[in-house]
Amino acid sequence: MAAVPGGRRSGPAAGARFFCTAGRGLEPFLMREVRSRLAATQVEYISGKVFFTTCSDLNMLKKLKSAERLFLLIKKQLPFNVSSVSKGKIFNEMQRLTNDDPESWLNAISIWKNLLELNAKKVKLSQKNANPLKRKVGENDIIAKKLKTAEMQEIQEKKECQVEKQIEEETLEQGNFTTKRDKSQEELQNDVAEAVDTHNQNDLTFRVSCRCSGAIAKTFTAQEAGRVIGIALMKQFGWKADLRNPNVEIFIHLSDIYCVVGIPVFRVPLASRAYIKTAGLRSTIAWAMASLAEIKAGAVVLDPMCGLGTILLEAAKEWPDVYYVGADVSDSQLLGACDNLKAAGLKDKIELLKVSVIGCFVLAGPSCCCLAKITTGALKVVKRAASL
């Protein structure tokens, strides 16, 4: 069953279908986040993946905190039957991923290009508005030049008036001819535009990244599956394979539960935070823990075993109007946390203390939101009144 409905879609405004990979147990967090942050609809999940539809642009999609990676969905269908089927028949079924429904592939590529184009336009606009003082100086220079050339233009206009009268008389005589010529030029331009679009599709370079799990991984390797699907794409669409620097990457996951095909929206995973210099706890888990604390503006948030401060960083980025305190007994951990705060520009938002756990509760007072790690391997957020 194809996850992308048939028919052409103009772009993200029509609502694009995405899916995110998530760590084990984080699917409910991601489902809540896409609904609240992206106003997503048709939200569903399977183990390790959350599927949703949204009209959000790349800037909004980048804000997802509980997702590992983000993909534009091409197809989602039932798994291949490998129990009593030969290897050749399975490869034929893989080729049908592209041959049976080529429209879904073209729709996904079109939406992917639109997302990149919209993002590029917004980046250009932000760069233009970044330095208003420089822009004003430039505008003043332009005005001065226009004033200097104004007198020259007036002289030229007088001369051009005489020439225009002669041209008008000639164009009246050739009116019928020019009208027909304009129509033919418009038709030619349309044909050229369609040819260019087809040419761009054919010149697309790609790479297939395949992952196999379960019983299907015992039948053939990911490299074999990727090679079969790559050849099918080249035959179907005329795309060219490029393993080093492709225009687009095709991600395929074949398991005992599903077959999923998508396009990675970002080269860098969403879980790789640019503002974290030294990673400690997984950023997605840290954000999930902070979200469970139900932090509100004006609150006091304490992490009594802050380590490298990952939870505090995620919380401070999401809820800035809060007083944060991190404590640890390890000098090396506190130094790493301090470096992370500097890199993230949050040194004035978070206070670090070398204090034991018991000392933390004494300093925090009777009303404090405490982020606690359970030593059994599970992670929890404890919201409690810290009174001794």
C-alpha cells in the first residue's frame, strides 16, 4: 500500500507525508511533538518510526527534538514474504517498488525540490535583512547616483520621443505579424520549460542506502538489495548513480513488519545538536526527560547529577524563562558542562555547582522541579517538593 497518495502535488502547502526515526520508547514523545509543534495530521507509528502529514517548512521541521532523523516518505507497504519464495522472486518484488507506482517517486522528488527552493528563498531574504545599516548606506548611494543621472535621462527622453513616434508607425503596420509571432514564442517557451524539467529529472544523481533486519536480512545483504533497487531506478527514470556526492539519497528499510522508502530531508541527523559541544546523555532522551517535568516560566529546575549538562541544555533551549541549576561532584563533568554552556551561549542561564545530591536539595528549597536519573538503567523525571 503506497503511503503517498496518487496525483500531482504542488508542494509542501498541499501537505507532505514524512516519517521520523525515534529511539526505543520515544515514539509517544515524538507523536505528541509533531502534533503540537507542526500541527501534524494522520499521525501513526510503528516500532522506531513515526509517520505524519504536515505543511511545515524546513525551519519548523528542524525544531523537532525527539526525532533522530527526518525523511520525506515515498512508500510504505507490507513486507516481502521470504519464507517460501526464491531469492530471484524477492528481487523482482523489489524492482516493483519503482515500476508499479512511478508517480509516487516523482511526487516525492517534486516536493523535496520545493522544500529546498522555499528554504533557499527564505535564507536569501534573511541575509538581505541581516544588516539594515549597511542596506541604508547602500540605498543612499543608489539615490545619489539616481539624482546624478536624472538630468542625463531627461535629455535622452527628448531624443527618444522622436524615435518612438517613428517606431509606433512601423509597429502599426506590422501588428498582425508581431501578434502571431508572440503566440508562437509563448508556445515555444512552454515547450522549452517542459523539456528542461524532464531534462533535470533525467540528470538527477542518486544513492541508495538500504537497511535490512529480521528474516529478510538472512536472505540477502543490504548491499544486494540496494543494488537491485538502484538498477531499477536507473531503468525507470534515467537517473544516474553517484555514491560519493549524489543530488538525492534514497533510504530503504526492509524488515519483517514493513517496507519503507524515503528521502532524508537533512544530511545531518536532527539528534545531532549544533549547540552541544560534548555529547553526554542522548539529546533526544534528555529532551524527553525535560518535557516530562512540565516546566513552566519562572520555575526553578534542578539537575542534581547534571554530568555534561545535556538535560539542562535541552530544557533551557525549549523553556528559556526558567532558572536552571546543575550540580555534580565530578570536576571533569562540571568542566565539560561549562564548555557546553559556553558553546550554546547559555552560561548566563544555567548555574553550575559542585555539590552532592543531598546538598542540592538543601540549597534548592521546598519547591523545586528535580530531574533525577534512576541507577537501574531506566531514566525518569521526578517532579517533587524537595524538603528535608
